Amino acid sequence: MTESILIVGCGVFGLSTAVHLAERGGYQVTAIDLLPVPSQFSAANDFNKIIRCEYTDFIYTKMAVEAMKLWRSDPIFKGIYSECGRILITPELHVGRKEFEEESIKNLQKIPGEGRKLEYFKGGNDLANRFDFLNLNSVSETTEIKWNPEAGLAHAANSLIALYNKAVDLGVKFIFGKSGEAIRTVSKKNGRDYIITKDGTEYTADKIIISAGASTGFIVDLNHQQSATGLFVTHIKLTPQEYEKFKNIPILFDAEMGYFFPPDSKTHVLKIALPGSGASNLVTSPHDENEKISLPRYKLDCPTDTIPYMAIRQARALLKKFVPELEDHELFNSKACWIADTSDSHFIIDKVPNSKNLYVATGDSGHGFKFLPNIGKYIVDKLEGKLDPEMEYSWQWKQDRPEFDPNMCSWRVGSGNLDFSEIEWAREDDKGCIIKL
């Protein structure tokens, strides 16, 4: 007997689930979203995301290694995934980050054949000798540096498109526009849950999965288990000569200052991700007028939301430290990338309590994208009642989960409790470039 499944949200978790459901067979799958894939609201609508396997929780280590093998081998990701490697600059004074990195590497090396190519060195001179593009760096000679040639990046937007096309070929039905924009859930007297969309359309199915990332809290009350966090990014454009110099660089990740990626091959744009724990956007909960929760505020809706003024200095300091010849480039396309944080960084993949047919798959905590090839397998296992018990426990709905506190996240080097209401936004000119201070 065919079971009907409705997926709300066509980002990483939603698309991966749609494909894995369709591949298993026995399901009639419909997926809805406001905008076609890749949605401009999706955190994965980007041209690069890190693919790495180091985790302090062995569940994710094993999943990441599995995902990495699929990024390398699945034909749909050919030309989308690039194994460029990652340079990791360890903050000298941040004990939590140091411990995170040490334990993560130990976990990775527990798996036969994994993590064996990691290299360790120290100081700016060694960095310059190892990587030509960093010949002008000003890194302290006491700084610990790790090099993992087996990390990589994926063109995120193209990854979503590839998976969407596969889902369509497998028979998944997609609905976009106002009739795909879920705004709330309702429970009816027949005992079933329904999704209500912007134009008043009602949907139900044998099972409904809400996988709307940081926006999941708009649709269903998550009981403060999840908090939307805006992580700030900006970009620079390289000249043709600069592109030739930097086109084959690895990802450089300084946990204290931020990170940057190899430039995009088509546009020659280089993305800079800024440091810290990001910012919240505390608003009245759509589920309880007496509660405040953090929900996304997208630049698409609020064009003056760029990056905080202080982030301009952070971006330029990062470039100056590692590639000073790029320090004075114009910053443009500056915005918040919204993620769905949980207090323990675990996903939430579970049935909603007191519902008959409603599930959530959310809580990416900024590390969910790399699992695009395989997270759907585990979500379907949950629906079928055969999820690994350790995953079941880690991803369960937790009524007593403490609220997310950015300063308690040991693997990010925190920057305080910043809220969107407090930010002085950097101004852009009519070309979208940050106006210099």
C-alpha cells in the first residue's frame, strides 16, 4: 500500500528526504516551498559550503565520512564537489576550540583509513613555505596550524538543483508559490494534522515532515528547542590576474577571525565568512504572544540588513592577516546566512508530541549541509521506525532542552549575544558595495 508523504521545505533536509523516499519506493511524495529550488531563503543557496569530517560526536563523524564518499562518487555531484583541502588556524587562547579540534581528529582517525593525511605545523613562516598564496601572511610563530587535504567544498546551489532534478525524475511532485508557502499547522477533529499555506490551501498526508531550516519555527512551535542564528558573510571580486593566483587555493579557516574559500570559477567572487556566534532576531512568537523567539529576517525582505559595521573591520583584518594584497577590495553582497541552532548542536528529527502525523527534521546548527547526500536516509529510517537507537536518542524532541546560548557553543569562538535590534548596519551603495568607513 502506498503511503502519502508531504515535505514542507525544499532545502537540504527536505530534498534529501524526498530523494531517499522515492528511491525506497512505496511512497507518494509531495514537496512544497515558496520559491523554486534553490530558494533565495535557503542557507544552501550559495556557491560554496565546507565538506569536512571532524566531529566530537562520533555519530556525525561516521555520517560525514559516509557523506564524503558520496560527494566523491555520486555522478550527480560531478563538477559540483571539489576536494581542495582545508587549512585550520587554531586560536591560541581558546581552550574550548582547541579541545574540539583535538577530539574531532581522534574520532576521525578511529575510522580505518580516515584522517591519515592530516599535517601539523606551526607559525607563519611554515605556512608561507607550505602555501605560496600565503607568502605575505602575518601569522604568529606560536600559532598551531593543521592541514587536511581531504576536506573540500561543494557548489551549494548547484547541489540542490542536482538533487531536485533527481527527485523530479523519481516522480516527486513539487508545488511552489503562495500555495507552497506554509504558514502554520492545524489539528482537525479527524485527528490529522494539516499544513495551511499563504493562499489558504490545506494539505495533509499520512506523514508530514516540516524541514524548513531556520524558518521551521514560523510553522510549528518548537518549544524553544531551536533558535535562528544569522551568521554574516561578505564577498570580494578578484581581477583576472588575482583569480589565476588564487583559483586553486584551499579553504582557509581561522576559528577566531573567520574564513574564506577559493574564488568561484565563473564569477571570480571570493566569499568571506565572518567570525563569532552570529546574531539572533528576537520577535514575538507566532505561537504564543507572551514568548520571544529568534526567527530569520531575510535580506530579501529587508534590503538594508547587510553586516554590522564592526564586521567590515573583521573582514579586512582577516584578509590583511593572510592575503594583504586583497585587503582593500570592495565588500559586496553582504548579508546574514540563517541557520537553525540547538543548544547541543544535535539535529531535531522526530514526531511532534501529541500529533498524529506531524514530524520535524531541522536543527542543522550550521553543520547540516555536508549531509545532503545521506541525511534523507536517516530521516526515512525515522519515519519507518528503524532509526539507529543512538541517533534516535540524539535527535529526539526534547521538552527540557535548554534554550540556545551562543556563548555555550564550544566549537564556535563566540562574540556575545548580539540581536538584530541592536545592530548598526553597514550601508551599501547602489551597486551593493559596502560604503567605506
